Amino acid sequence: MGERLKIACGVFGAVNFKKQHVFPYVYWGLRAQNHRGHQSHGFLTYYNGEFYTYRNLDLIPKIKKNAIQEWFGRLPGYLGIGNVRYTTSGKTDEKSLIKGTQPVTASKNGLKLAVSFNGNVVNTFQLKKEIRKEFPGFSYECDADLICHKLLIELLKGKDLTSAVETCMREIEGAFSVIGITKDGEFFAFKDPYGIRPLCAGHSEDRSIYAFSSETVGLNINGFERDFELEPGEFVTVSENGFKRERIVKSKRKAFCAFEFAYFARPDSRFNDKYVYEIREEFGRNLVRENPDIVKDADLIISVPETGDDPALGVHEESGLRWERASRRHRYVTERAFILLNRERHSTIDRKINILASKVKGKRVIVTEDSIVRGDTTRVIVRKLRKMGAKKVYLFITFPRIIGPCFYGIDMATYGQLIGSKHTPEEIAKIIGADAVRYQSIEGFIRATGFTKDQLCLGCITCKYPTPLAQKIADEMKKRFLEGYEEKGRLYEIAEAVGKAANI
């Protein structure tokens, strides 16, 4: 359950070479990934040189059978892209959220583009200045606007699509997995040179439909076969012959987001030929191996649903302790804790999780949880267990201690909001009321993913970031934070001020 963090987006796009409506595939591809963004959703289709769009707030709606023809009329065409979004940049009032809903478009001098994007841009101020020279009235609502307009600017210079994408890869810093459509109906996708955010490709059984998706579940729900995960710096186009792949920018290393494994990705998604749930089970086994003293003293395991469930099975298998399924989510309590006032947040968290008191009373309990960010959620759960008579409460946390902000699409953007940046595990245990807080080791985490250390972005747990501007901003803000500087927003959104002060 974590802290109900926000990630930037989930994307899905498909082309149907049978020239039949593509909207149903895009719709279901995004429904399978609605966990990646609850604030807004949008669809865009291409037909006869025109873009047709639908954007709205909240979860993707259910569509009644008698309304499907209306949707086909609203979104015609055999080529389409879509997006589910959380805001990790830009404003968060309702008007701005509507404006910032993706996919986004840009046009000038007869050229037109549409893109759907997952990630976060670090050098936003530099890009805004460049874009406003070509588009004086440019209004920034989300980072997708920056990528779309930057790409269009390069095309306006006379570059072909491949060269324009290459320039974007070299001059935009941050995480970006992008799918897009040109006015001529070219369907394409690309990743930043570090491959920070996921993006995979697949096809239908008869190879008449080709698709891109943030996670493999977007392909699965449509009955598509996964072909590959895009490589860092890779540009892919689609034709009736399938995918054309080209690695146009190479970096020194890969830096896939480690937090996908612990929290964001669905357990039935697959990265690096491993299902996420299998990796999370191994996290649980690691925690047992690393903490024999806790295991020896414990009576049973409970999990914080749902991302704590798979690690709980791993703890059970490795330790032999009973996994008591005494904690359940109230499925239809859907309010998101992060959008509530502080006084409301705790009560909502409390209502989301139901714990059966008779199962924990008098017991020494290991609680499996994916992460501790601010500590709010965890504190409420520990307090609830104490109230129900738990004798001891031990926390097994699968994601190593978070000590630094994220610049690449997760909304934990200041040092001050991170309990781990200020406190040791022992101090955190006292603050949240637990008998002990045990984090999985970084080494164990990496080993379980199947990646190597230099293939993962571990910035939030090591304060070592893969991109240079992010590292400079993090270092400067950490210095200021330790000196008592009051953080007034996301670090990358005040990067211009930081840059002037630090001469970077």
C-alpha cells in the first residue's frame, strides 16, 4: 500500500492494420493500467489526417454496451494512443488538471503531432525558454507539452522524425517513455537514453495489430503477445511489416526505476523476463534471511494489502511462520490519501484497511509493507494493531530506506517530506510506534530484481542520480536542507532559482 504515492502516467497505443476501430484496444490497455494514474485519463485517435480527442478527470469510466457506437463516433480511426495520469509536475487545481490531461498535441506550419508520455522532465526551465521563442503563447501544463513542442520544433527545422527524436533524447534531461502519432499517421515510440520508465511492445495473434504499453498487462488484457521492452535510447516505428527498431542514442548505463518493482507495477506485469510478483516474493525471503532475530521472536505474519501480499508469501515460505490473512482492503473505499487534508488523511487510511482484531491480539506480528515514505500510512496501521492488542509489531519493508527525492516521475520531491532522510530505522520505529523497522538491504533488493546495480535507478535510496542536472540539484538542496532551508515545492520546479544560487 505504501504511502499512496503518485507516479507520472501510464501509456498505451495501438494501430489496427485491418482498418477497424482501434479505440476498444486503447481503452482496455489503459483500464489494465489505471493503477498508474487516477487523476485523469485521455484518448486520442487518428483518422484521415485529423486527431480526435477525449479527456476527463478521475478513473477511466465504464462504458455501457449501448454507448459504444457513440464512443466510436467520438474517437474514430484505426490508430490511437491514450494516457492515465497523476501530476508530478505542473499545477494541481481542477482547471490545470483538465488542461494537463494527456495525450497532448502541438501544431504549426502544417505540421502536427500528438504524444502520450510517462516520466518527468528535469530541465523544464531551459525547455520552456526555447519553446517560447517559437511558440510565444506556449502554456505549460505538463511535461508532455514540453516533449511534444520540442519534437515539433526539431521537425520545423526540416529534420526527419528520427533526427528530431535523437535531438530530444540528447537535449531533454529526465525520464521519458513516449508514444506518438504524426499528422501523416506515423506511429512511433521512444525512451530516454537511460530507460528509466517502462515501455514494451507487442502484437495481436494474427499480427494485424501492433501496440505499445507501459506494462505488459496492457498487452495481456487485449490478448496480445509481448515482443520486447524498449531499450534505453531506442526509437521504434510501426508498419504493416511490424516494428522497426533503432538505438539512436547510447548512454554509459541503463537506469530502470527500482521503485517499479516494490510498488508501482502490477504484480502480473513482467520486466526483464520476470513477473513482478515473483520478485516481490523474493523480497520477503530476503527479509527473513537478513533478520533472523525478528523471525525467531515472531508468532505470525500479516501484510499491508496489496503490495505487501507477495512479500508476505515469501516471508512465510522462508520462515515457516503462518501468514494470517487478517488484513484486507475495503475495495470500494477509493479516496486517495494524498489528495486529502492532513486531518482527513489518517481517518481515510484507517478506513481503507480492515484488520481482524482476534487474529492479532496477544501476538508478536511481522507486518510486510512495500515502503515508508512520509510515515503517515505506516503510523496509522501500527497504532491500529496496538489498539487491537498486538503484543509486538515488527515492520518488514521491501524497498530500502528512501533518503532522497525523485526527479523522474514519482511524487516524493523534497527531502523534508521523507522520514528516511532525517531518521535512522531505529528512530523511525519510535516515531511510528513499532518495535522494529527492518528494511531490505539494497544488495538483496538488486539481486532479487535480476538487474545489476548499474542497470537500476537507485537515486532515492542512494542519492546518486543517473542524470547530471538532477544530481546537481539534489546535492545543492541537500546542503540547504541540512542548513535549515525551508523547501517550498518540488525541487525540479525551483531548479532555476537553485541554479542561479549554486551557479549550475
